[in-house]
Amino acid sequence: MRTPTDGRPIPTLVNDAIDDVKAILAHERALAQAEVRAAAIKAGIAAGLLAAATSLLSLTPIFLIVTVAEVFAEAGLSRWAAYLSTTGIVLLLAVLLAVIGVLVIRRISPPKRVVATTRETLTRTLAQLKTLGRPRGGDVPAAGS
């Protein structure tokens, strides 16, 4: 009858098992690196495409403004008046957005509960520090020393 160790000593079997586990882990690591590398390449391509789309999208307001000015010119305004009125509309829009933004910022209030609990914690901590640092009986330092 054969033993479960096939006649090999236990330390040899343990070393073989450790070598097998190391080999398996090395192959798993290589597989993971390959998969991550492929995913990173796809993510890089996607980021580049999104950056290109954003660049093109950022040009859209310029084309829209020029189109509005040309529509005004086509409607009968002289070209300079059409572009001047379009510029005025854009400026008014910018001022309106800025005013709305300022109003929104003014309505933002500090976190009341956090401020209250922080003040309470600070007050308690300072009170505890005062009691700890208070000199005892005759330990009062003399003035000028």
C-alpha cells in the first residue's frame, strides 16, 4: 500500500506545495497586470475622447454668438450694430448670471449645529484646562519672579 506522500518526506511535500502556490500567485499577478493594463489603456482613450469633445463643446457658445449676430445682420441691422447688440446681450447675460451667483452665495449660511457644538466643546475644554492649570493653595507665584 502506498502512503499519501508517495514515499517523499513531508518537508519535501511542503516545499513543493509552497512552490506551487508561489507559481499560482505569480500567474495570477501577471493576469491581473494584463487586465489592469488593458483597462487603463481603454480609460486613457476614453479620457482623450472626452477631452476632445469638451474642447469642441467649449467652442459652441462662440459659434452661437456669431450666428445670432449674423441673424441680426440678415434681419436688417448693419453688421457692426448686429455684433454690438449681440455683445450687449452676452454682457447682460453675464451680469445676470453673476448677480444670481452672488445672491446664492449670500444665502449660504455657516453650519449652525457644527458651530454650536464646536463652541460648546471649546468652552468645556477651556474650563477643564483652567481647573487643571489653577495653582493650589500656597503655590501662587510671586509677582515679578
